[in-house]
Amino acid sequence: MRKQEEIREDDRIEIIPEYGRQKLLTYAESFRDLADLFEEEDEEQGQPPEPMDRQAYLWQRKLQENQEFLAEHLKEMAHILAKVARETCRCRPMGERRFKQMSKLLRESGIQLKNFFEMEHEDGHREISLTMRNLGEKRIRSGESEHISTEDVADFISVAMNTRLCPTKNSPMYLTRDYNTYFFLEEPPYHLLTGFAKAVKEGEKVSGDNYSFYEADTGKLVVILSDGMGSGEMACRNSGRVIEMAERLLEAGFSKETAVQMINGALAATGQEQILSTLDICSMDLYTGECEFVKVGAACTYIKRGRLVDRLSAQNLPLGVFQQMEPEVMSRTLQSGDYVIMLSDGVLDALSQGLGEEVLPEIIGRMEYTNPNEIANQILAYCIKQSKGQIRDDMTVLVTGIWDQAGDDSSL
């Protein structure tokens, strides 16, 4: 029997088998080669041009800019593929004694265990891999369904391993009668509650603001807010398109900065001013509390910590104005009890009708509410009051609260 302590510390395995790894690296190299070709063409076109009229010169500059963007995007795709291909983890099979204990525990709940591995990823996160199946027997306690969820399994093995575990994001909801491999991660030390409040511009049926709360990966929440220029259905479609593109690109593995550049390029290529939109991204890591903000023409974001309020602002223009733009990126480390408050432009415009935006941090700091929905509703109500009840533009308030799992959140 090979005991757990005999497993070498450098006993790593590649997540993707060698054949698949080589294919990914080949694809990555192909993307790099294509990027080099576009850059070479750009350098050749950058030589002193022969005399030409203004229209021809503008078309040539447009072509060069597009080639530069395409080259950068190809490089990013190559980087993503190479990173996935080289990803490794330390894999530790469980000792025989521990395997028997876990097998017996699960068998009592109608689960047959086949394989049990503990993996440690390069980022230090611990992951448990269980190959098992539902035996289809009635659960021990009378009246219970034979269906067994991965949440149930997480509870069982958390007790056995003395570590709180949760199913990974893409884990199936229920065990089947066939053997499948299920993955469980250490539960993040922080958890979130979200809330929102919105108001539609007077005379319009739909808001031109769109937003999204979604789990990018286990323990990572992304909040996206986009304000379409103008109002009504056109603005709603434009901001909705921006939200959808941002989600797809981030889920595909593109960095936030590259995703923003790609969205901006897509909007600028149309040359239509009416599709301009702002973009506000907030990405939270529930394992570390690290929070990154990416802003493009977006309104201020506020972080509330007790009575203290941190204001994050950006000075750049919305998406689609220029072919090339630089998103403003800021980072903060959140603590238990903090709230992140994101606003659309209409909220600040309403404040300008009264005491002005400068009073908002003080108003937020004085709030004693703990529920994110209540905070969002109170901010919106205050702003509408400042504009004397008139809603001159779409208004959206998004609030995300973060708490330590070990803390007392019974007041929520």
C-alpha cells in the first residue's frame, strides 16, 4: 500500500493529456505566427507613403489600426491556449485507510465511491475529485427522495475531511446511476449578497441600462453595468449587447483589458454614434477579498466601510468613440462588511439637480442598512428626491456586500 506521506511533493500531473496539450500549443503557435504576419504588414505599410489623396490615406490608416488590433487579439488567444496547455496540479491519491472511511460514509448515503483524489492547483487552491455513482437506493431517513445532489455530497465529505467544501461551478446538480467524476473546492472564506434598484426615464417603457451579476468561476463574482447612450429600446439593445460580449469574452479567458479593447473595436468599427455605451466591471475574489475595477466612461463607484466611503472615478470616454482607448483599472482589497456600490450616469445626473454629487459619499456613509437591496433603494430614492421627483434619465444602483463566512450575518 502506498501511503499518503510517501507521495512526493513534486508529484504533479498535467491536467490535459500530452496529445491534447501538444495540439493546444500548436494552435497557440499558429496564432502567434499570424500576429507576426499582421505586424510585419503593418511595418511595411508604415513606410513613407507615396503621394495619395486624403481619402486613400484615411483608408490606409484604418487598415493599419485594424491589423494592429487583430494582431493583439491573436496574441491574447495564443496566451490563453498556452496557459491552459501548461496547467498542472499536484495530485495526491488518498491512502487506503482514508479511502475505506470515505467509501463507508458515502455508502451509508446510497453512494458508491470508485476513486478519490486530492489536487492542489498552481494558485494554491485545494480541490477534491470523487468518481462515484448513485446506487438508486432510498436514503436512510424515511420519506427522503433517492435523488442525491452534489450539495449533499459536499456536506458529507466536508464533515469527514474537516474542511468546508462546495461543488465547483460547472458541477452537475445530481449524481447519476453511472460513474462520473465530480469536483469539489474549499469553500471561499467570504460570501456575497447583492441588491439593485432602478428607475426608467419618464416617457420610456424600458431602461437603457443593463447589468449582470455572474459567477465567472468558483469563488469569483463579476458585476457588469453598461449604460447605453440615450434611452429606450435602442439604448437597451446596445448596452445589452455590451454586457453579453463582456460575459462571453471573460468566460473564454480573455483578460479584462483585452475584452474591453475587443468590444470597443467592434463598436467603433460601425462608425455609428448612437451605439456608444459605458462599461463598468467589478471582479471580486472571494478567497482573497481582492477586487478589481475596470471603467470605460462609467460613473463613479463607491466602497462603503462603516462610515468611511472610498470614491473611484474614471475620466475616459465611452466605448465606440475611438478605435483605440485605454480602460482605467483600479484595485482594492475588501474586508468583511464592505459594500461596493455601482451607479449609472442617470443617478449622478439626478444629484446635479439638487445638492450635487459631492454629498453622496456622506449620505452613503451615514446609512445604517445592512441589506444591499435596502441600500440600493435608499440611494435611488434620495437621488429622485434631489431631482424633485423627475426621472430625466435611466437610473440604476447595484450594491454588493461581502462578509466573512465565520462572521455573524444574522442581521441580514
